[in-house]
Amino acid sequence: MINNNTPDQQGRFGDFGGRYVPETLMPLVLELEQVWTAAKVDPVFIEQMDGYLRDYVGRPSAIYHAERLSDHFGGAKIWFKRDELNHTGAHKINNCLGQVLLAKRMGKTRIIAETGAGQHGVATATVAARFGLECVVFMGAKDIERQKPNVFRMKLLGAQIVPVTSGTGTLKDAMNEALRDWVTNVDNTFYVIGTAAGPHPYPEMVRDLQSVIGREAREQILQREGRLPDACVACIGGGSNAIGLFYPFLDDKQVRLIGVEAAGKGLQTGEHAASLSGGKPGILHGNRTYLLQDDDGQIADAHSISAGLDYPGIGPEHSYLHDIGRVEYLSATDKEALDSFQLCTRLEGIIPALEPAHALARVADLATDLGKDGLIVMNMCGRGDKDVFAVAGHLGVEI
Amino acid sequence: MSISRITTAFAKRAANGQSAFIAYMMAGDPDLLASRELLLGLPDAGADIVELGMPFSDPVAEGLTIQQAAQRSLSAGTKMADVLSLASDFRKLHPQTPLILMGYANPIHFVGWGKFAVAAAKAGVDGMIIVDLPPEESEPLAQALADNDIALIRLIAPTTIGDRLPKVLSGVCGFVYYVSVTGVTGDAVPDAELVANAVHNIKLHTDLPVAVGFGVRTPQTAKMIAACADGVVVGSAIVAAMHKSGAKAACEQVKKLADAAHCKA
């Protein structure tokens, strides 16, 4: 297995990660680490996970040769890892399932989560409904407005939605509010963090739970093509789908790993969500990582057309992989994502979420660079049904 | 001089059988000038120790009152350098009263632990409480502060139990800050008996004074906490009074709270 990337005892990936939480939460975070360390090697837990992933989530997800897109770009052969076909329409449920099973194991009765686009909220509410647990989802007021279908979906699933108006009313503020709730309800509550960030052990735990994507993709591409891909590409907000795809390939040095951040209106405009390309190391939400911040250490607002990428930080393992140069981090603008969204829909009959549409924008260049002999695996980490209304708005279409 | 200011402030009250009153306010709320008036008036209103809040965009341990104060301050353009200049002004006027900065790690990390510690010492700061730096993460700052004779005050929570309590207390400096409720600032009202037990337990492991904060809003609660602790911290109630009625009214509020905290048990 990959040894050089397991965080150390303090939960650090190089200089990144750690446990920057108020003392009230510290004992919980330490307990969670113990429980997770035991659970992940417990055959009973593993069997439980495998069973639900197969029968409830629908894994393994397919790998699909995007033939018409490959032809269109005229270069490398492009394969999609189809995590958008999972139950609830995104990769998020891989993680929620594991964390909720862990919550049950710890005897917790109440689940809380933050959500941006609503995909993590829907996945958490879904799994909480399945296991009969109370579920409270914190969501920025601005995001509630732009993700109405998901809000209603969560309510149907029995979750309580708490609108967050503090700060900028987006994902980071929802996470602040979830942490405040957790500090207040430490006894009965489990906080299901949706991305590979937060205090240790979350970044490691979320990575391990999402690594099913990369393990399957590696096996599938070897079977279909008889060799490893030249590159794996994934979009990055907090970075859970990307680390899930990349992790099992980290030791395959010949495989280029490429993360695509949201460049919003353009990196030079300052209105973006590209923490690595436009941020500096700092401390937020329990970990030290690259963050968008102003010239006085205040956290800056992120901007992206995609609510799921609209976060001023990034998981600490990505910060580490960036600094050691193992993963290349690029970015794509709102406009490029919109164009790719439409292109993929027309050519492949797959409506991608706006998040992976960012990844697709860079796959286009990469396909040309690699040429006809190249092989690319892109994580199609979510489907775009949730974005249809927002996209219509951006295209000036009334529906 | 710095850490001993804290020790002396507690000792003076203890010599009279009293608890110390610790007043928290947000730097730069609603703007620098108004917050300066409140800051400079706190010792005369009865504050034995002053905690000056450093505004942060994402304060995860604060209730709504202090969150909004931080936002007002940042909207008014408050910078970390302004917080330190407030501290300097305070130190010139009040050479004896301990001044403690309270806030979050990122704005300090941004400046650099060592560089900020030096600047804070120069401004006359005696201690710091950094909410999101638990003992596991606080070593670099603690060292930088120690080099400048500034105390990094540790927080103990109701969840700090078992083996963890002596472990966290083994590195304390200045005084111990007991967070009286599991929650954010200014929300729940602490339970007198639970707080008394917790303070008793803490004192089995340290000789330093124990102050209690989070959820103390009224003179009645302040008096109740003073009966079992060496210091009483009030924050949200002062911040709310400042927001509603300005510095003079906030100082009157501080006086009532301080009088209650100074009541001999």
C-alpha cells in the first residue's frame, strides 16, 4: 500500500493537516480517530461497507469510453469513471455511508452535515434516512437559493435544513455553523464532513472511503486497456473525489495526476475558488492548508459557478501533493465549465455536474497534448440534473 | 513584567477573598475609535483583566453576538496592526492591568508566530487565548510567546476529562480558562454545581488561578461563578451592551458585573 502519504500521528501530511479545533472538540476528534483506526481493519465493518456499496450505492461504477468526445478533441482516448451513476448522483455517498456506519458504531443518534451544492447534504440525508438517524444539514442561504431541487430532496428525506446567513452564506459558513452545532451537541452528534478536509482524522478517513473510486478505476482500465492510463483528471473543491481517484495511483509514478480547481471569472480577477493557484497556507476548519485569504489573514470569499467548488480551502493532502509535485493542479473558468457542460451533454448524452465539467475543460487540452496513443481517465463525479436550472439561467434561457 | 501582571491581578483579589473580573470586548467594533473608548474605560469600570478580541472572518466557537461584532469590526476595516495599536494605547494608560488577546490562529499564522509574538510584547500584551489552537497544535506559538514573556492561556472544556485533564494542565501558564458549557460563547447558562466540581477537579492538578467563561451574562451568574472560581469572564453581554448603547453604557454594565464578581462568597 502507499506508505509515504499516510498522515503522521499528529494527522499531518508534511506541513499540512493537523487538528486545529477548540478544546471542547479535541477529545471527540481523538475518539473518532481511535474508532476509525479500529473500524477500517475490522472485517465486520469492511463487509458491511462492501455490501451497502454494492447493493445500495450500486458499485462498482462503470468505466466508459467517451468515444465521441475523444474523436472531437482528436487526441487521447478518454474514459469516464462514472461515479455520477451512484445512488444520489455523485461520489459523495461513498463517504457518507462510511461515516454514518461509524456514527452507528459510536452510538451517536444525530447526524449533522454541511453542504454547498447540496450533493453531500442529499447523500447524508439519504443514508441517515436509511439508518433511521436524525439529520440536520447546514446550508448557506445563498446556496439554498441556487440549489432548490436539492433542498426539497433533503426535506423529503426527512432532514432539517438550517439556512446559514452568517459570513457570505456559502459553504465555508455552513461548515462554521456545523462546527458550532457540534461543539454544542458533543454527546449525541456525529459530524459527517463532506470533503477530505477538517481536523484529523477526517482527511484520511474521507480519502480512504473515497479511494474505492481509484481502486475500481485502476482495475477496470487495466482490464479494458491492458495498461495504466497516462493521466487521471478530477475537479477539486475540497478535493474528495480527486483524492479518491488519485490515491490508488500515487505509487504509479508514470501516471500523471491532474486536479482542476475552479478559476471562477478568471484567476487574475480575484473572483475564483482556486486555493492552490491563488491562495497561501493558513488555518481554517481544523486543518492547515492552502486558503484564499486577504492581506491580513482573513478568509476571502471564493467564487465559482459551481456551488460544490465554491470553497476557499482545499484538503490538506492536496496541499502536500502540490508542494511535493506529485499532482499537477490546473484550473478552469466558469465559462469553460459551461462550455464543457454543453459539449459533454451533446456528444455523449451525459449531463455532467458543473464540478466535473471543470475537469473536462482541461481534459480537452490534455487529450491534444498526449495525442492518439494517450489514455486519460476522468472522474465524472456527479451528474448535472441539479445544475439544469442554474445553467439555463447562465445561458439566458427561462424554464 | 508581562506574565507577572496576570499573577498579580489574581493575587490582589484573592488576598481579599475575591474573584477577579475579566472583561472581553471586540477590537474595532463598531470602529477603532469607539472601541478604544470602551477599552480604555474598562479598568476603571472594575475589570481586573481585559481580553481584547481580535476579529476573525470565521470564528467557529462564537455565538451570534460575537460573530456579528467581528463582522462589524472587519467591515469597518480593522487590521491586526490596529488591534496591536489599541493594545499599545491601553498599556500606556494602564500600566498594571493585564491585557490578553483572544482570537483565532489564522491571522497570527499569517503574520508568523514569532513575528507576531514580538509585536504583541512590544504593544504590552500579557497573554493570548487562541481558541483553535489546542495543546496538540500550540507548541510553535507557545514557544514564541514564552520567549517574549507572554502567557499562552489554555482552555479546559467540560469534555476535557480522564487522562486528558492532567495532560492539558501540565503545560499551563498565566491562568486556566475553564469553558463552562459545551457550546459557543454567550449561549447556554452554566450549571453552578457542574462548574464548581470542574473547578475543583482542575485545582487538583494546578496551582494557577482558574477563571470561568462562556455563558456568563448577568450579575447573578457572575456572582454564582465567583463563588467557586478565581476569575469570572464576561464577553457577549459586554459586546451586546456596546453594540446597543455605546461605550459609556457598556462600562456601566461592566461595573454591575464586576461588583457582582467581586462579592465575597
